[in-house]
Amino acid sequence: MFTAFARGRIATEIISLVIIVVIALGLYLFPLPGNRPEQGLALAFSGFGHPALITICALMIMGRGLVMTGALEPIVQVLGTLWRTSRQLGMLASLLLAFGLSMIINDTPVLVLLLPVLVQLASRGAMASSKTLMPVNCAVLIGGMATTIGTSTNLLVVSIANEQGMAPMTVFHFTPIVATAALVALPYLWFVMPRLLPDNARANTQNTRRFVASLRVRGSSDFVGKQLGALAGKLPSDLEFSSHAGGAIQPDARLAVSGTHDSLEEVARRFDCTLAPVWLVERLQGRSKSEGQDLVVVELAVTADSRIVGLTVPTSGFAEQHEAAILGVDFAPRGAYHAPPRHVEAPLAEGDVLLVMTTAPKVEDLARDENLLLLDGARIVPRRSKALLALAIMGTAIASASLGVLPIAIAALVGAIAMFATGCVRFENAGRALSAQVIVLVAASIAMGRLIMESGAAGWLGQALAAFLQYLPPAGVLAVIMVFVTFLTNFASNAAAATVGTPIAINVAHALNLPSEPLVLAVLFGCNLCYATPVAYQTNMLIMAEGGYQFRDYVRAGVPLALLMIVTLSILLVVHYRI
């Protein structure tokens, strides 16, 4: 199993399913002493109904709710402002934000939220993404280590330990230990790690698509009564105004602008404007609500056979025929000696790219009917009216679990149901929130853990390790266990490392007459020290392409951090538990 995970030639979910099948077939043909064949099947498939897996899935759904309602967008916008003010201040804020969010939200959604922001800031002249993505990813991993709900691995370790008779841990049970260690790691992430990483500023330069649009100013907009010059510092840096008569901006004014999709969305949101007629936007929002369908924004390229070639945005008939709004146009050059048009109402031509908003089911029909080419996957428009509701649901679930009002599995499940009931997450989109890879990996890991325990393998390994560890002080015992688990998590998977390491730690504790909790925490911490290889964790893979990293970059920057955290956490555990 470990070899298969480490080689990475076979998908993780395939390996996990094979493990489940092998355990089921093996225990059916060769039952454990005193067991019937049917009991072996129950053991193999027990992970799919395990409270830990249910909790993980529920937390994924709640995390999806925060993302889909745009509840975290204000934080991200503040982050962008800090980066524009100072690189060092922006880097520090990014690290702290990544650490804080990943304490309550699964690591992957947090990085998915922050990754495009950091890449975009790098393209605008901030620190190169190769210098920022790995430190921020490590901060995410450290933050995820700080609570029982931070990662699925933490829940898995705690669940296995509870099954072995250890007292339950609250959500923030070991947060002070991790927070203290984070203070030690922060200077390394802030100052040292960026210096160990390559500078791909040139390699990352890419021509981001720029759309020409017409910004419609509402009466309640902050634009009203002000001049553009006075707002320059509050606007996205890459936003350009093509024409404006000057003087104070009046209600219902239409401002010709150009910029990236993100910058157009940002200025419309921050200044209460629209990129399409107000009546059309309100109609689409009403239809989305009444039909229970998400609004999406897609990029559609105009082909030579398209009906709209030669027409303009107002005369294209998109609003009437397709219930769709054209938010902007990326005009292709009009010949060798003609620059692209700078006004959204210029005639459309082959090669132009439309930024279109409509309901999800209409996208494919629209592209087919108009002979348009879908370039970009649909980006769902956040349901911002439910942002506070999503935050309240997540906060209530976390509070009830941390205060002991409800078990974490029940609190998370109730929170997920509340997300569905209130429309923060649509039930038909639940599959996008859940990771099949994580589900089968956790299920396989739980089955492996039970097999290791019930077969007596954990007891044997624990006794063998205890025979060696008995000559070491408690800090050394903790460090060795943490090193062992860290090695497994970087070359196999953190779930597999948790499955093997947790029962061994409990058996070592019993053999050496030490408390179980600090040794279990040594396993939990070690499972999260997955910085040294790109295959150690899925977020490591997510940043690999964007940062232009190679395997040696993870080793060079991640190994020192892992060693620093092992030493710090081992000392803190000894001091905290007085062993």
C-alpha cells in the first residue's frame, strides 16, 4: 500500500478501493481467529459508515457553502489591498489568513480560495507566485493541524484514538500547542522559505484576457457625486477607463472600462454597479431564484459561422432569445494595422470572446444555437445575499462542537443540512463539494486501522518500537514517533500514516507507562508535516504548476520546516503534559 501511494503511478482512489477489496476478500476467505467470514466484510466496509467520514463530508459541504456565498471574499479583498501597500505586510497577512481560515475550513478549499488571488497579485507586480505559494500552503497545513476539524486526517486520528479508549478531544483541545509552534515557524515562512525558492516572475507572465465593458452606475453607488481621479486608489490597478467626460459621476451613468474578469467583478461589487442593464441582471437573479438554478459566467468565442458576427451587444438579441447577459467583450485585433475596439458596443467579429452570464442549464444550448465555442468552465456567481447566513451556520456548528453541546459528527451534519435547507449549497451540486478521492481514502484507512488493531499487528509493532524507545527520554520518544509518521506521510499518504501510527502510539504509551494523549498528538502532528514532497498532500500538487516548482524545491524548503516543527512540537508536548 505504502509503495503504491509513494510511486504515484496509480490514482489514490483506485489504490484505496483495491485495499478495501483485498481486506474484504482476505478476511472472507481467511477470517480472523474467532470471527465469521461475514464479520470480515463488515470490517472492510466499516469506514463508509464511520462517524469520522460523515463528519469530513459534512465539513466539506459547509466549506463549499462559505465559498459559494462569497462569505470569505471581503477578507480576500483586504488581503489584496495589503499586498499593494507593502509586499512584506501582504506576505505576513497572507500567512496569518491562511493559518486562521484552515483551522475551521478544510485545507484544500482555503488554498483554492487564496491561490488565484496570489497568482493574480504576482501578475500585477507583487512577489512572484513561486515565492509565495509554498509558504502560504505550509501556513494552511499548520493551521489545519491546530484543530480537530482542520483536516480529515485530524478527525481520523482522534476517531481511532477514541475507539481505543482515549478520552475525546474538543475542537480547540491542542490549538495552544500548535499556535505556539506556529510562532516559531512564522519567521521561517516569512523570511527564509521565499529565499530558498526559485523566482519564476518571468515564467509566470501571461496574457490575461482583458474585456471591454460598460459599467452602469446605480443611484446608490459610491461613484455618484465623485470624480474618477479621487477614486484612483480604491480601484483595481489593472482597470482602465476608456472615456469619461469628466466632472462628478451622475446616477445611471455608463462608464466605458476594460480589465480582467476579476477586476471587473471587483469594481462592480465594491461600487454597487452592474456590467449589464439593471433590469436584465434583476431578471436573471429572479429566474435563478425561482428555478433553483445557479447563475454562471462563461467565456464564449465567436466563430466564423456565428449569427452575431457583424452585430453589436445590444443588437445580438442575447437578452431576449437566451435569457443571458453579455458582461464584456475581449475584442480580437481587426487586422494588422487596426487595434481592437475600445467600446463594448462595437460590431462583433470572428475571434472575439464574450463574457456571458446566464443560468447553468442554458450554457450549452446558447453555445450550440449561436455557434459559439465554450472556452472557460462555468464560474458560479456567488449568492452573496446568503453570506452572513453561511457564516452563522458554520460558526454555530463549530461553537456547539467546541463547547461540547453536540458531538462534532452531529454538529457538522446539522450544519450541512442547514446549508442545504437555506440554499447556501444546492443539493444537486453537493457532488462538487465532496471529494471522492478523500472519501474512499478515509474509508480504506479506517478499514486498515481496524485490521491492524484486531489482527494484533499494532500490539506487536508497539512492543518492538517500545523496546527501542525505552532508552530514550519522553521528548525523544515523541520525536521518534513524529519522525516516523512524518516520513510515512510524505511518501505515502497522511491518512495511511494516521491509520498505522495511532494504534502504535497507544501501544507504545502503554508499554512505557506514558500518557497516551501526547503520543497520539505526536502522530497527529506528524501526519500534518507534509511539506517535503509534492505527493505528500493534494494542496502540494495544486501549487506545483502555478509556482513552477520541481521535486527538489519541496525538499529544499520543506525538510528544514519539518525538522523545525518536529523539534518544537516535541518540546511543547513534553512541557505541556509534564512528562
